[in-house]
Amino acid sequence: MARPRDKEKPAQIIEAAFAVFGQIGYEATLISHIAGRAGISTGTIYTYFKDKKDLFRATAQDRWDRFLAQIGALADSREPAAIRLQRLIEIGFTSLKDALPLLRGMLFESSQMNLLQGNLERLYSLIEKIASEQQRPSQHAQDPRRRRALIKITVVGVLFSVALAEPANVDREIRILQRALAQRLSGD
């Protein structure tokens, strides 16, 4: 007989999975590790998720959805574009550091790379919405295709720079990139 489904259980499992994937990485993680962290049986996880790959995808998508909701609210905000761009940098780097193990899993596990594409396109569109409202003459007149390409190059460059940093250098890499982007936006 199938187990009854608890509507809150998937969120509990995803939170545990996020913590475990973050601590030991995708490859080293076993479903039993996640079950132990969640305080449930391994079989309970299989009630909600087909396998580790399915759980990783759900965990990564959950974090993307949370992050993109924050950026979407920021894009829709009535704050001046310059302030929203600064907040974008703050939120982006905080979220990047928090979700770095998932990002590495998406970037370096070939079966997980497709998780990035759609979410990155959504992110580019939100950043473009904020950036297009910046009132600098040089940016105002900029070709929208060129602006979109620059956004893509910047985002992918930041993601790979941080993901490839040695664990002991991640904080330093984030500070350098964050400072460089903030200076670029302020025109310094």
C-alpha cells in the first residue's frame, strides 16, 4: 500500500537536501544522508522523489525560484534603477554564496547543466529590465542586443569565477567581483 503524502514533507526534504548537497556535494551525497538530516526514513524520500537526480533538480529549482522571486520583486520595485542595481549585486552575491554547492553541481555534473539554461534566461530578462531603466546616456542609447550580451557575459563570468575558486578563496573572489561590479555601476 502506498504511503500517504504529506504536503509539507517535500519542502522538509528539499531543505535537508540543500544542506547535505552543500556540505558534501552532489556526488558524495547519498539519499540516506538526506533522510538522516531530515529525520525521516530513506523510503519516505522515494515517496516524493524518484531518485537523487530528481531530488537535486527539485532542490536546485526551489533555490532558483526563491532567488528569481527576489530579483523579480526588485525589478518591479519603484526604487531608482541605480539603487535596484546595487541591491541586485548584494542579493546576487549573497544567494550565490549560499547556493554555491548547487551551482557547482549544475555546472560540473553534465546531467544537471540543463537546470541552468531556463533559469539564467529568466535572470537575464530581470536584470535587463532593471538595467534598461538606468538613466546614463551611454547606457540609454545602447543597443538592446549588446546590453543583453553584456549581461550574459557578466552573469556567466561571475558564476564560473566563483564556482571555480578554491574553497578557501571563495569569499575573496566574491568580494573582488562584487566590488568590481559596484564600481562599474557607479561609474568609477
